[in-house]
Amino acid sequence: MGISLQQFKQMKERLGGTTRAPAPLLETGLRRAVNTHQIILGVDPSLRGTGYGVIQSVKSQPRALTYGVIACPAAWAHSRCLVRIAQNLRDVIRRHHPTVCVIEGLFYAQNLQTALTLGEARGAALSVIAEAGLEIYELAPRKVKQAIVGHGAAQKIAVAKMVQRLLGLAEVPGADAADALALALTHAQETSRYTLHAPKRI
């Protein structure tokens, strides 16, 4: 019985032990965002009090390298606040050399002026971070609360206390700094496991 040229090639491949490579995980619908960033900067932008936090992501326990709030008095003009936000974040990046930044996602404010002011602070922060060449991701506040505390409607004090526990801090950080550290911790958690949804990069 005769065989075709294609059948002959298939038989030759089987006899030669040629095997098909397994399908990559992406073909199964799973994605693992491999955490290649060990130093993560979290930023919670606000004109009068921008929170920031830098963590080192390690397998045993993440640790805080620095955190705080870039405070601007109410009497300062917006432009002066924006300069201070940019200068302080530039200093933080220069001292700790993060390679990725996680910033709080925009929310829908009822007050248009509040939304515009927040957008100004966010823009000042993003320009400095992008200038430094960092990858930038954003996370919704509800998602951060879900990841850190276990439910998306958690109060700020609950987030702060859990951040203190996860990072082994001596005291509970202030609300704005705690939110920034929570952003960094959530990103570290998200990028260390298999997930159907990759973090949103901006």
C-alpha cells in the first residue's frame, strides 16, 4: 500500500522522537506578571498632601525603605504645590532607585474643582516619574483595599494598620503614606502570582 509524501514525513518525525512543544501559559488564558521589580514606588497624589512610599519586594517579607507625605500649606498657590511635589518625588527616586511606580487610579469626584485639582497633582507626579524612566501602573482604590484588608470598602485606618503589620513598622503610618505603601504592596502581590488580568500600565 502506497503512502503520500506528507504521511512519510509524519512517520519520520514520530520515529525521530520529535515532539510538539507544550502550549505556553498564555494559550490557556493564564498570565503571570513576573515581578522583576524589587524596588516599588507607590504614590497617592493630592495637591495638599501627596503620599509616597517605597518598598523592597522580597520573598520573606517586604520592607519599607521610606514613606511620608509631601505636604503643602493651604495658603500656597497651586503652582508652588506642584513644584514641591515634583521636587520631592525626584529626590525620592534619586535616593532609592525604584524601577516601577504604582499610582492611585482616578475616581469620579462629585466636585469638578476637586477633580481638576487632583488631576494637577497627579500630572505633576506622573511627569517626574516618567522622566525618570520608571514603568507606571495604576490601581483603583477599591482594588487596593480588597488586596490589603480583604474588602473594598475598608476604612483608611484599617488599611494603615494592615500596612503596618505587613511591613513590620514600629507605628501606624499616616493615612496618605499608608495608602501609597498599600499601592506598592498590592502591586508586589499582583505581580508575584498567576492572574487573568495584568496590571494596567499607563
